[in-house]
Amino acid sequence: MSRYLCYVGAMPEHEAPEPIGLEITRTGRALSRSFNDALSAAGGSLPQWLVLITLKQGDHRMQRDIASAIGIEGATLTHHLHRMEADGFIRRQRGAGDRRSQLVELTPQGEELFTRLLRTVIEFDERLRRGISDRDLAVLRRLLDRLRTNAAAPPTTTGRAASSHIDDSATERGG
């Protein structure tokens, strides 16, 4: 409790670290802004990239399936698809068996945008990985997974989620 006193106006004897959730949130926002800026400089946007990568993976061509795969509402996707169609990146057509369903496919211009944005995504990922070893990256992935798990878990009676111990020996063994 004392480490959080700086948030209620008390002055602790030494600087208390920020809650990890706040640090993760700030980092996520900074990464998101940088990623969006990189995509924008390449002539795209995050919603466009998500639609393009979903279509390229080939599992989802129906508009409702794309929305589900991306994790957005159908109406939000419709807005993005309308813009992408107007820009010539995708083509939509009604499903033969169900007039309410729409199939989505990339146009040649959409393929070009995908290639351009893929280069940007790869460059951004390489930039983020600079100075981080494969071992540290594996630890980071496990820690992020634990944080997601803890955030989704109901609080225990002490207000803490499930144990967040990461077995460093497993990391050293490559497991």
C-alpha cells in the first residue's frame, strides 16, 4: 500500500515505482502512435492493415468473419471497408446463397498496399527488437501473456490475480 501513496498526495521517503498497469498502458500508447505514424507514412492505417492481413491469411472473406477476426463491430468494419472500396483497395459483392452477406476481396491496388504496408510492419518490428536478445524477447512474451491472464482473472480475496511467477530457469532452458 505504501508504494502507492504518491498517488494520493503523500510524499514517500523514496520515489515509488508506478503501477505496472500504468507503465504498460503508456508503453502501449507510445507503440500504437509510432506504429500508426509508420503505417500512415506508407500510405495506410491500422484498420486497413488489419483488413489486409486478415484477407491475405485467406480464412476470412465474409464481412462478418473479418469483423470477428479483427475484433471490431460490424458497423465499424463497414465504415473502413466503404473507404477502402472507394480508394480501390477492395471489392465487395453479395454472397450467392445469402443476399445479406458480403464477400470481400483484394484488388490489384489492395495487393500493392498490402506489400507496401508489410514492408513497413517488418521494419517497425525490427526497430522494436533492436537491442533485445531472443532470450529477453521470449521472457517478454511470457510476461505479457501473464499480464493478459492476470488482467482477465477475477481478483482474489487479497485483490491479486493468480500467481505471476515466471520461471526463469525455464527461459534459460529455452522452454
